[in-house]
Amino acid sequence: MTESSDVAYRDLAFRKILDDVMSKQRKNELDLDRLFAKDDAFYQAFFDTMKRMVG
């Protein structure tokens, strides 16, 4: 393997890792948004927790 193919392979592997991480993060944020918008008990608990943290 040449040095340039090593770099290309590392870039490809890093790109896959980054894409996987971002996909998981996006899913987590969508799950949070869904709970926040549609689950009254979650919303109230979240609200109370945030209020305690800032006050």
C-alpha cells in the first residue's frame, strides 16, 4: 500500500465513523424532540429539572 492509499483509507474509515456518530446524534435529538412535544409528563419533568438548574 502506498502512503496516499493509506491516507485515503483512513479518511474513508473516519468518514464512516463520523457519519455513524452523527446519525446516532440525530436520532437522539429526534427522540428528545418527540418526547418534548408529545409527552406531557416528560415535558413537565424536563421543565422542572431545567428550572431547578437555572434557579
